[in-house]
Amino acid sequence: MMTILSMLPIISLFVCLVVVKLSVAKSGAVSLATALVIALVFFGMPVAGLEIAVGKALWLALFVSLIVWGALFLYHLVSDFKAIDVINKNITIFVRDEFTQFLLLAWLFTGLLQGMAGFGVPAVIVAPILIALGFNPVKSLAAALLGHSWAVTFGSMGAAFFVIQSLTGIPMHDLAIPMWIFNATVIVLTGLGVCWIYDGFRGIRKGLVYVLPVSIVMLAVQFVVIFFGMFALASLATALSGLIVMFAMYKVKARSKKQEKSKLYAGELTLLQSSLPYAAIIVLAIMFAFLPAALRDSVSFSFSFGGFETATGHVVEAVSAYMPLFLFRHPAVLLIVASLVAIIVFKISGVWDTKVFIGSAKKTVQKGIPATIALLALGNMSLIMMDSGMTHRLAYDVAGLTGSIYPLFAPAFGVLGSFLTGNNTNSNVLFGLFQYAIAERLGVSTAMMAAAQSIGGGLGVSIGPTIVLMGALASGQGGQEAQIFRKLIPIVLVIALLMGVVNMIVLNVL
């Protein structure tokens, strides 16, 4: 009974989004109301505990909203001042084949961005570029969301990896190699998933010539990077190697077809001027990553929250610094600096128009307010589920029910954690120790189970409602979230199941 009750908020969210096709904000409100009633009536969550959960949700909404507003503003700036048009026309000059453009940008360029920034930045940058190139908007965002997910665990300079390693205490190399094993599965399958989104089975047949050889190179590079302990660069270097190899393969094919060379396109802005805001994100992300830790973490903001116990005995520990916002790590800083660079470039180049700038700001506000409201609803639902004990009850009951075949479902809990919380780091905090404990109970490798959790959590980021909402708004698709979920959820579930099969084979056969 309690397990079914624990599932109801998630079921209501899924039904509202995918079946009834409500907006994220309305779906979040329904799920929040469901979670609130269940937490207070059946799980005995005290009023003081509810206040703590709401406080955490408010801080989470602010944390993510800063990224949303920064991404929206940058998008409208480069779009309204026609910089995005220049970039897109030059992409078609460098890579003329539409399928190659789609795969290169959605699978590999997003991975490069994820290696440095994360928190939805790859999707909000790449999806608008794909749409402006003429690709279907829903397919563009779905592909960008799925395509970057392979890079999440080692992305953001290894943030999620270091979190789960710290939580479990597993030596870094002992944990990194199992993660590499699962990433081998996810890199190949997300590449093929992007091909499927493009054109079903025909897309997969067309993409195999790229996905398989490029994946082999990427995995070889990632193994070397991990072997030498450079975990923070494990996604960045891997994506860069994939981009280089795939572009080289395309050029060899293009040369065999004797395609004519074309000059770079320039409108009122040159390609260099148009690209500078995005170049600023890359340069700044690398600079921040290599700052001394003491300096990088020197400026931060956070809140402390007390602990409590529910009537069912679920204990929520007090936290002294909940989700600290580090000034030199937060993606919003990168987006704000990129916007400032764009403004400076537009003024120097002579294309500046105050009316256009005001229009960009108004569009940001119009889209940002509904996004923040939706984030508040989703954040409250997730925190109430977690702090009331619903999430842990669901997890332990499923583990008890499945027994020795639980490793088959271990990656799915990583997916679930990211679906609920919006990012892999939080998913690892939510389920990392749970996966470790189950591994000890079953007498199997704790490193494999922790790796399944984190790589599964990276995959789950692609269907996190907050990230989907962020990408939809930044690419002008507000209200289309249900279509995006319908495209992504089946693919994500298939990949998670195949990861589970890999987990079972490694744990029981090898």
C-alpha cells in the first residue's frame, strides 16, 4: 500500500505530461498536490518538516532559474541580432550533409559543452542551432537532450563523479573503470538514439558508419584519460576526440564526392563575431575548471536546514550548506558573461539596436516567469517525496521485491533520481548510498552498482522535467514538452534496461 502511494506523484506527473498533455507547470502542480496529501496524511510528515522541504525547493528553484533566465537571455540576444543565422549558414558550409550536421551537433558538440558546463546548457545552446538549421523543433531538442546524456557523469568537470565517490568512499580508479564500462554502452546507444530520432531505423542504418568507429575512438580516449586520473576531463576530451574523428570521416567522404569548396558566410556580423559569445562560455569554463580549488570555491552562497523525523520513522538529517551555489562553478555565470560579450560585440560591430535589446529582455521575462513557477512546483514535489520518505520507501521495496535480479534495475534508479531532482549530482545524493547498501546486501561489487547509479543518472537527465522545460523555453517550444517526453522516455528506458543487462553479465558472469 505505502509503495503504491509512493508511486502516485510520479505516476500523476507522467500521466499529466504524456497522456493528458498538460504543461509542465500544470503537471507539476497536480503532482505537488498529490505528494503533499500523501506526505501529510500517510507518511506523517510534520509541518516543520514540510517547511524545511519547501525551503529547500525554493533554493533549488532559484539555483536552476538563474540558469534558465541566463540561457533565455543569451538565446534571444544572438537570435534577435542575427548572430545565430551567421553560425548556422557557416555550419552548412563546413558540413553540407544534413544527417551529419544533426548527429555531429546533437551527439558530440553537446557532449563537449556538457564536459565544461552542464545543468542543461548543452541543450539550450544546441537545440536552437539545430532548429535554425531547419530541423524539426521537437526532434532537435529531444536529440540534444539525449545526445549529451552520455557525458553527464564526467561532465561539469567531473562534478557528479566526485559526489558519488565521496559518498561511497570507493577509490576513484575502482569506481571509474566500471563507469567506463557502462559509458561504453551509453555512448553507442545515445548515438544510435539520436539517429533514431532523426529518421527511425533508416537513421540508425545511416548512422552506424559514424557511430561505431567514432565510439571506439571516444572510449579509447576516455579509458586513457581515466587511467591517468584526469577524471575532470573524461567527458571533455572524449567529446573533442569524437568531434575531430567524425568531422575527418565526413571530410574524407565529401572529398570522394568532389564537393566544391565555399567561402565563409558573413552578414552584418562575421562568423568570428557571431561565435564569440559561445567561445566565451568554453574559455571561461576551462579557466574556472583549472583555478586552484581554494580560489574556485572561495565565493559561495547556501542555506542551512534543520533535520526532523516523520511519524513512519524516516529521518531527515540537518544540512549546514544545502546545494551551495559556487560563483565560479555555476553555469549562470558563464551565460551572463557570454551575454555581456555578445552585447559588446554587437556594439563594436555596429549592429546594436536598443529596441532589439529591449525586445530580447521582454521575451526573456515573458518566458522566464512561467519557467520559474514550473520549477517551484516540480522542486516542491521532489523535495516533499524525498524528505517524507516516499522515495526511499519506493526504492527499498522495489529492491526487496526484485532480490537477486535487482542489478538489472539499478540503472533505472539513477534515471528515476535525475527525473525527480533534475540532475545527476542530486540523483547520486539521493540513491548513491542506497545502491551501495544493496550491493553489500547482495554480496556484489559496490563499484559496479555505484557506477550503474551514476551513469543511469546521467542518462536520466535527458528526461528531467526541469531540463526539458529549460530547453523547450530556450528553443521557443514552450508547451511542447509532452511531445518531447514521448520521444525520449521509450529510448531512455530501453537504454537503462540494456545497462541493467550489462550490469547482470559483469556481476554474475565475468
